[in-house]
Amino acid sequence: MAKQPMLKFVDIAREMPSKRDASVRRADFDEIYAEYADAKATEQAARCSQCGVPYCQSHCPLHNNIPDWLRLTAMGRLEEAYEVSQSTNTFPEICGRICPQDRLCEGNCVIEQSGHGTVTIGAVEKYITDTAWEKGWVKPITPAQERTESVGIIGAGPGGLAAADMLRRAGVQVTVYDRYDRAGGLLTYGIPGFKLEKDIVTRRNEQLEQGGVRFVLNCNVGEDLSFDEIRAQHDAVIIATGVYKSRDLGGPGAGAKGIVRAIDYLTASNRASNFGDHVPEFESGELNASGKKIVVIGGGDTAMDCVRTAIRQGATSVKCLYRRDRANMPGSQREVQNAEEEGVQFEWLTAPKGFKGEPVNAVIVEKMRLGAPDATGRQRPEVIEGSDYDEPADIVIKALGFEPEELPTLWGCPELEVTRWGTVKAEFTSGRTALPDVYAIGDIVRGASLVVWAIRDGRDCVEAILQDLTAKAAIAAE
């Protein structure tokens, strides 16, 4: 009888891939975690308890069949593990790197609840797909049969690219329109290289292009090409623009020079540090933390990206202001730990009241305490009167989250329905909007959310589009 390959969580301790020392990694933009060796990936996958109700799977937005690909990895059947992994996830090597596993799959692992430490799901997922690329198991997109219908996708972020991948596999003709000069959206320009090295994204973009996806880049819809023109060229259109409008700060001095948006700061850094682009704002120091005191305002994953980027650029000090405490911050606790190791200082229960100087030279900070719960159940921050102090700053980075742009106005399409939050009104799961043959997915529907949810939306939407296109073809054939 074959030896049981699983249920090793009692004998084998949880072990992440080795992490580069903070003193070394803060000097570059390379990923901080090493790759598992074959034996270590097999060992860690074998810790899975193969529980009857896999909460890891149910709490994954893509409902990845995690227990099965862990079992296959533990048995050394890696190519099969990859096939199972990619059957539900268009970009598993990306999700393995940037998903907040501590809030999703790993945070709901049964053996974690029993005190044995979660299975390192994300690290194994990354290992499986990186191995698949290395071994040539990732095959080019080759539709069994080409279809005549075409779909236009506005936005080359994770949702749009996931939809493009699925549509091309079904033989549909696909054109992706994007405002930037490279595809990938936040994967390319928003997420720093130390979390997601850019060749990982470029490799997927090239796979899509080689598979027949047409990219129209540097294209601002509403300026370079109208929304109506795009609709006229395609049988269906997917809106996958994401949300890029930064939430603003109030208070005296909020318009001072030196107070910058997180998306501008991260984009400049990614262009200069990861692609070697000429970026005037970076070279002038306007969006470069080198030799400066940096204050980042916010507690989400974008704020973590900003503080850790500033450390790597050579800031003299980096402080993060967040109005709640550590336990209530929305960002990944793993990211907070990484940031602290690298030298970031967190000022919990603090908020900006105003700013001094032109350009800015200090943030007027007021201390907070947590009061009664608000409508969401979280304790509401309250100002402690008379607690103000000045925090010196040469650059202040606003990382307060993102809101949707006013697409009906920008695109000259008032009939495109939006919610009171400005997000596009779309049918749950299918992404259908009230406009004929127009669909919407990802953050432009959900509000600022996770990459994995955008991928899920893209895949679900394609199922609906294929049903609709097939139904139309049947009617036309009658």
C-alpha cells in the first residue's frame, strides 16, 4: 500500500520560502521571497489536511481547487498540479505573488484554526506555475476553431486580460484598448517589482499577443477614440477600466506642492526602476524619495507599496499615518511586517489635520482613539482634542484609495448607467449592463478591490458573452 502523502501538518512545521534579509532587499526592487526547491514545495504541500469542507477553496474568489493541486504537488505530479491550478485561474503565478492569502485561502485554512500553522498555499501556487513556465508546460493560446465575432475590451488590467485570454481560447477576435503604453494596468505600473517582478507580467502580455489578442495602447477613450466608435467595431464591449481617481485630502494647505497621489508616485517608480524609462518627475525629485522625509497617509495595500518603495529609493525616513490601530488596518499584515523589517515607522491612530509650507514641509497630525462601532461594525476613529503635533515631511503621499472616473461624461455616453458611487451598473456575475452588448467587470463595478476578484469577473463575464453570441448566431441562422 502506498504511503499516505498528505496530513503531515503534525510532523512538519509551516515554512515559507526563505526571505532575503531586509538590509539587502531594501537596496533593490527584486522580489523578496526565494523560490521553493522541489523537495520543500513537496514537503509543504504535504501538510494539507485534505479536509472534507475545504474553506481555503470556498474563501478563494476563483474557488481554486486548492486541496487537489496541493495533493498532486505532494505526490510529485507537478504538471497535473499546474493543469488543475490553471483550469480556474488565468494568472496563478501572479495571484501566488500578490493575493492577500492571509485574508483569503490561508486565513481560512483548517489546520491554521487548530493551531498548526496554515499551509503556504500562495508560495506553492507560485512555485507550480513558475515551474510550468520553466518546463514549457504553459502552452500558447490556440483556439480549436476561430469565430467571426469580435469583442473590444477597454482596459488592459487583470480583469480585461483574463477576459481576453478566455475569449481567445474560445476563438473570438479580441482587441484590448488601454491608456498606457504597456498592458497590465496596476500589475505593470501600480504594484512594485519587489512584490511582482515585471517580466512575469510581460510574459503573459506576450502570450496573449502571440495568441491573437490585438492591443491598442496609448489610447484614451473619449479623446483618441470614442466609446461609440469602439461599440460600432465590435459585437460586444467589456468595460474593464478599473478605478484610478484618487480620494483627496482636505484641511489647510492640502493643495501644497509636494503632496502627491500614490498612483503617480508608484507609476513613476515602476517606469524608472523596473523599465528604465525617462521620467522627468522622477529625475527632478518631484516623485523620488531619495534623501527625503516621506509621510504616507493610508493603511491599505497601496500605502504599503508606497512606504516600501520609498525605503528602496533611499528616503531618510518613512512614516505611515493610519487613523485606526494595527488590528483594524485593511492592508495585509504580512506586508506591514515586511515594511517594519525594512525600516518603515507606523504611526497608528493618527490622521492629517492640515499641512505646512509651500512646498510642503510638515503634516499637522492629530491623534485618534477608537470609539463606538460605525455602520460597518468597525470602531469609529475619534479625534483626541489638543493632541496635534507637526510631522516633518518633504513629500506626502496620498494613499487613501481610489474612486471611479465619471465615465458617462468622459466618454460622452450619458446612457451608461452608474451607481451613486460612480461605479458602472452591471448584472451580478454576467457583467451585463443596460446598454445592449456592453458589459462591465472588475473595480469599475465593485469599487477598488483585489486583483483576484477582477480575474474572477473577467472569466464569469466571458461565459455570459459566449452564451449571448451563440444565441445571436442561432437567431441569425434561422
